[in-house]
Amino acid sequence: MVERLVEKTGPAVQLESAAQTKGERTRERIMDMAYESIVQKGFAATSIEELVEAAGITKSGFFYHFKDKNDLARQLFDRFLSEDEQIIDTLESRARELSDDPLQSFLIFLNLYAQMMDDMETLHPGCMVASVTYQDRMFDADVRQMNIDYLMRMRERFGRWLGEIAAVSPPRHEIEMTDLADALTGIVEGAIVLSKALGDEGLMGRQMRIYRNHIRLLFGV
């Protein structure tokens, strides 16, 4: 969903880099380049040859880290999903610490989410979830299932939180909490596409605030 929106900076990343072996840094560099290539021009158009050349390694060096191109995709997608969910975890924990009320904490979460989008220095390069979804025949069954499982986790996560809200503050009109949860994911994914297509850096934050206002009005605040 968020897909590498938060850049690692400062002493922490320096210590992390120092702790990594040369091989681990090479592996991460290959995945970084593969990510950029896949979201820009697609998985099929991303070749092992170009990654090898860009990384300054041999083909045997590539196959030391990845069994094949599909293995690269699986490891890359797994890293993306882990980073994405860590970001959501952090924002949710912060929001719930600031308020015990489920509605207020969810509104805080959405505001933090929007602020994070505002702080992006450049346009979002693209979305791995969208890439896997629209190019599903290019990826193997494992990657496709990872995508489905991730989207279901987001539905369950936000649906559960919205269910907490509805139990305390019933919505003004009948609506399924899973549909409302899916709307959040849909807005994020759609905003990534729109912001890139229109060259509008502020679009993602604005769309998140529209969703936030909808939640606030729906539950009668």
C-alpha cells in the first residue's frame, strides 16, 4: 500500500549498513534496482542482464543471491510487504497511544498517514501491489498469492478497527465495514496512480484527507 514511503536516514541506517556484509548490500542493491524497473516499465521488461550490468556484477553473482527471476520477484515483494506493514504498524501504534477512543484514534491514524504522504520529497515511483495485480500472468503463483494475502490482511486489519468504531458510534447509514476498509486501500492505490499520471505530489495526502472527512461524517463527529 504505502510502498517505501518512509526513507531511512541518519545514524540508524549507517549502523545497519555497517552491519551488513558486502553480499547483503549487493542483494539489497539488486532488489532496489529491480523495484524501480518493475514499477516503471513492468516485470516482463525487466531483464536479469540489465540488473547485472547496473549492479556491476556477473550473472553468477546474480544467481548467488536469487535462484531465478521469479525468486527475485518473491524476495522483492516480501521485502516490500514487510516494510509496508511495518509503516502501518508504527502509525497505528502511535494513533492508539494518543487516544483510547477507536474513532478518534482512527482519525489520528489517517491524519498521520496523510502527513507522511505530504512529506514525500518526490512523486511516488509506482506500486508493487498494482504491478503484481495488473501483470499477474508475468508472476508465479506464489507472488500472486502473496498479493492476495496482503490485501486480505489490510481488509481484516482496517475492517476490525472500523468494527470497533461502529460498536461505539454506529454509522449514519448502513455499510459493510469490509467495504469501508477496502475503500481505504482503493484510495491509496488509486492516489498513487493519479499522482504519478498527473504529476501532482500533493494528491495522495488530499485524497487521504477526503477519506478521513468521510469517516468523520459517517460516524457522526
